[in-house]
Amino acid sequence: MSSPQLPGLSSLPKPLLNSGFRISKDQLTTIVPVAVAAMLGTYLISRYFSTPSGQKSKVNLSLNKDSAKVVHSFDIEDIGSKAVYCRCWRSKKFPYCDGSHSKHNEETGDNVGPLIIKKRDA
């Protein structure tokens, strides 16, 4: 069964299957590196500005990493009149505070401070 011909269509030019769009090797050697650089740049920028979903950042970056859990215990009698303990994990004198939280707070916008334990005046 053949499809019916409409009158006047046979005089219209037939579309070309090959439209003549061609890319030379010189153009290709320019287009490919630019496209790869654009994709890589987009990926790196998106990684820089995005936060990993579901992955939390670590608090302890360097202290006793071979231990499953870092625990310190002190008797209240051994403290003296006052003790200042680190809560930011950045102190070089950990578990005691050395003021490293100030730099940490400036860099991260955090508001962590030390734990201060002192004996009540009688």
C-alpha cells in the first residue's frame, strides 16, 4: 500500500541529509581541551562550594588517633583552685586549654570555649 501523494509536493526540493556541518581537526583540537577544562572547572567549583551531605567533619584532628576513644579523668582534689580544659581539640597542651579556640573560632565562625572548673569559695 503506497501513501497518497499531495499535489505540488513533487516540485519542492528534497532536504539534504548531509547539511554540510563539519569540524576540522584544528577546530577539534581547540574545542576538546576547552570543553574538558570547562567540565573540570565546573566540577571543582561545585565541589568547593558544596558541603558533603551526610558526612560530618571531625573534631579531633591529631590527638591520640591510635585510640578508639580519647578519655581523660581527673580527681577534684587534684585540680587545685581552678582548671581550664580544652573543648576545641586544637590545644597544644591538651586536655588543658591554651587559647587555641580563639583562632579556631575566627577561622570557622564557631563559638567554642574552654571548660573551667573551680572550687567554690567557702
